[in-house]
Amino acid sequence: MTLSSPFPTGQPGALIAIGGAEDKVRERAILRYFLEVAGGPDASIVVIATASEVPETGERYADLFYSLNADSVEVLRIASREEALASGAEARDLLEFATGAFITGGSQLRLSSALGGTAIAETIQTRHQAGMVVAGTSAGAAFLSRHMIALGDSGATPRRRLVHLAPGLGLAPELVIDQHFRRRDRLGRLLTALSYSPGLLGLGIDENTAAVVQSVNGKLTVIGEGAVTVVDASGLNYTDSHAVRRGQPVAMLGVRLDILTAGCTYDLVTRVGSAPPPSAIRLRDDEPTTEDLERQAAKRDA
């Protein structure tokens, strides 16, 4: 399938994985960022609300994006696989000139079972390769992975069969993404997923927090109020996940864990994180940065 593209570079667009419960009423920083990288006042957005059981979800996001001055917002109304199979042409028409696609929260299994392997999924993949920005929140974030966390239990300790995986959209083939991470205590299920496939990289994203992946250079940047937990199991030198019984704890030796907060970056190729510059660090949103303090001191001394 060949589509014309509104993007001059032809490079893959950014991926924005949001941990869920993003601020929708105050600063709306993450939603604003999505619109900015999707074209700002020229942004043409398609909202995909398949994951949600609430019929008004798509329209609510459409209203939000219009209030943030998006040029156009369309809602792709797909609630079942039957509708997905019948709506491939409609989706292609809506997405053909979209600069951004936003996948809402709900159930990631609803997403994968309805959209997996359909023309809609293929169109999203093709448009992303042509430069369209794709964002997903909560279930939508998990769906960005090729190896998607479909369901699992809470807890900090990895355990046999604590998590179940299913095929996702595949825009982040080397990542396993989990959401609502700290609030729902999901470290154990992310570790369990990596015990199955240690070569993958795990991202646990807190609420009102986003991991922004630049597909061109493989750099991840964190925005928002919480943290992104990066779990690298490529150095795993021992696990007994194949031997223990269901529900028993799993041993994992050689795992590396990084906690990234706003402004931190991570190189997905070298798997090395970097701290933000001192001027970007704030203890609270209303506290001055180092640069602010320096300017204030210069004014006092003048």
C-alpha cells in the first residue's frame, strides 16, 4: 500500500508513550507537546478510541485537542474487529494526511483483538514510517510495542506467569511498555516479561508522564511529572523462569535498572541514560531553575 505523505523528510515520526492519567485540565503539558510535534496549529489529528468502552472517549479527546488549537481532529470510531475489517478504506482516508494519531486508554486486548493484522494497523504503521507522530496513553502506550503486555498482576517481584504477552502494533519492536507503573505496582510483571525475552528493553511509565522516542536517532526523552523506569535485561546471566512453578518468584541476575525523570534521556541503541542539564532540573514545577537563580542574582548585583 502506497500513500502520499504531507511530511517532506519521509523519516519515521516520533512515538509518545504516555503512562495514563495525563493532565487534561491544567497545563496539559503532555497533550500540548503531542500537538506541537504533530504540527502545532497545523496539526491534523486522528483519535483512535477502540480501547475504551466509554463511547464519548474519542469526542472528549477531540474537544481537548481543538481547545489546544489543533487545525483538525477526526475520531476513528472502531469498536470491534468486524467494524475494523469493514472500515479499512475509511481509516486510510482519515490517516492519509494526518500529522498525528492518538490512541486512547482502556483495554489493550480490545485494541489488539480489534485492530491486529487489519488494514487499519497497516495504515498506521505506513503513515508512521512516513513521518506521522503516534501517541498512545495507558493501553494505547502498551499497544505501541510489538511484544505487548496484555494483562498481568501487581507486585514488585517477578513470578512465573505473572504476565501475559500478545502481539501489539509493532511501532516499538525492541520495547516492552507498561503503564500506570508506580501507582499500580507493576515492576514485577515487567521483569517477568523480560525474563521471557531478555533482549528486549522494558519501559515502565508513571501516570502523567511520557517517554518520547525519536525513531530517527533512537533517543528517548522523558516529560511529565513522574518517572520512566528502564529495565535492561540484556546482561541477564541467570534466570530460573523456565523451571519454577506458577506463582513462584523468578530469579533474575544481571538486570540493570535506570530511573529517568523529566529531562533525562536514554539512548536506545547503546542503552545508556543521560542526566538533564542543571538548568532543566526543578524540585517542583513552581521552583526556579538554576538559570532563573543566576539571573535573579545578577539583577541583585547590578
